[in-house]
Amino acid sequence: MANGGKILVTGGAGYIGSHTVKLLQSLGLDVIVLDDLSTGRSDRVSCPLIVGSLSDRKLLERIFHEHAIDAVIHFAGSIIVEESVQFPDKYFENNVSNGLNLLDIMVENNVKKIIFSSSAAVYGEPHYVPVDEEHPKKPVNPYGETKWVFEKILRWYAQGHGLSSVSLRYFNAAGASLDASLGEDAPVVTHLISKVLRVAARQEPVVKIFGNDYKTPDGTCLRDYIHVEDLALAHHLALDKLKADSGVFYYNVGTGQGRSVAEVVNTCVEITEKMIPIEYAPRRPGDPAVLVADPTKIKTELGFVTKYSDLETIIRTAWVWHKKLVRH
Ligand code: UDP
């Protein structure tokens, strides 16, 4: 990085964070992680780890005082959509207020670059697909709202404080590292592929398919699954962008390909060679039929190319990781 400074990664002990840290370290970058370990795990991180919360301003002051930080990658946040509907206060506090503490300490210390983990949830119910970055932002749950609010805050901090940012709007992050050292390991499992693999591993009896009467080719929802190692690469490209340019940037991170829930289950059956019982359940509130990215902007502006985001590689890597998790 410019200035030879460090990169502070908040939430670097989590799923996407830990993959990004691993990639940046492999490229020789100097990384430190701040994580409260509420969902992350210390054994996922092999760089200096500071255990603490973004709500602790004194801790933030100490970190920025002790380390020459050049840029921040901000993953830390709460991510469960249903929980956000039940407990919006938790989401606004964690994803917005605590994020403001981070921005303020950055401004005080003249740190002017941040990459922010945003989400396709900022768009809400798509008016058209594939969804490009200019699609209207009408989040349909507090989780998506907090991501959009924070993106807007970043715009005002650019104007008021010269803070440059890249917001990466993730579509469906999935898969595990190719060397099976890292993968999804959340205390509460909600994501489709992890759920299906739990059924394949006999940890749960049946996959519930939320809705099979959508207007899609097989009646189940289409999503844009992106391999977590490809997603990690997007963060590196975003850092390079902020090395070269200042301003406010935002990109979808997806493949442009929609895969259905039924296709995911069938591919899991093929790869695991296990019986995976399914049952059809009612639609999950707020689930759009189709959510697929238009990734043109990140491809053309940042040169982003996915290497591992075909469904087979996603599921194969997730399964190898999952079997390792179950054994431990
Ligand atoms: N889904 C499902 N059963 C599950 C979990 C998810 O049918 O146990 C469906 C969900 O309705 C959505 C898709 O799988 O259509 C992806 O859901 P996930 O929670 O993984 O990600 P989201 O798209 O909500 O971010």
C-alpha cells in the first residue's frame, strides 16, 4: 500500500473477512484485525488480532495511535435478515452507530480510505434484473436499510472530510477456500448452501425450500452465488482503486448468473453423493423471486474476473470444508 501503512480489517475473523485477510497477507500486505468474536473465530486469523468492539472509542483511539493505518476494510456488522426485522435496534447500533465511531476515528487520524461491506439488500425487491448499481434503493428489511444508510453516510463523509470509499454490494457469498483452511462457520446457519450441506451431513433432517411457486423456470428462487475467494479478490481490487483514485465508488459483486434453489440442492446431491431430503415450505417474507447482479461495472472499472464462482466449485469447496468442521 501507499505509505507502507497497515490495513485495518474490522470483522476480519468472520467468513468473508478471514478470506480477505488471507489473500492480502499472501500478497505481502501488512494487516491487523479488529473483531469482537461475537460470530468470528480467533483461529481463523493468522495476523495480529485485537479483540474488541467498534463501540469502544477508547480502544479505537489506541489502535489508531499505535498503528500507522493506511486503509480500513470494514466487514464488522450484523448480517441476519430475519433477526434484523425482530431487533432493528441491534442492527442500527451495530451497523450504523458503531460504524460512525470508526469513521470518526479515521477522520481524526487522517486515514482517508475505506472499503465497506455492503449488500444487494440495499436494492430491496428488484424492479428489473440483472440489477445494476443505479437500480433504485428500497431496502425491505432493517439489515438492508443499515447498509444503505451507511453508504449514504460515506458520501457525506467524502464531502465533509475527504474520505474515499468503495462500497461492495455482495450478492450471495458462498463456498470455502480451495485449501479448505477457511469457510463459513457461523453460530447461526441461515444460508442455503450451508443448510443443505448440514442435511447432507445428517446434522439436520430436511432442507426446507421456501417457495416453489415463483415465476422462475423451476418455481424456486434464483440467486447469484459468488465464491468467497472471488469476493476476497474484489476487496484487493478495491484497495488498488483507492490507491489510484479518490472519491466515492460502489460496485455489485456477483457473477450475473442466477442459479435456483432446486439447482443448488441437486448439485449438492451430486457432489456429496448423499441423500438430501427436501420439503416445500411457504415463501420466506421479503424473498425476491430473482436476485442477480449486473457485474459490468466492477468488471470494466476494476478488472474483476471470477475464477471459482461456478456452482460446482462453490459446493465442492464448501463440502470439503464442511466435512472438516463436522469432524472437529
Ligand atoms: N432458502 C431455502 N431454504 C433454506 C435457506 C434458504 O429455500 O433453508 C432459499 C431462500 O428462500 C432464497 C435462497 O435460498 O431464495 C438463498 O437464501 P439465503 O438465505 O442463502 O440468502 P439470501 O438470498 O436470502 O441472501
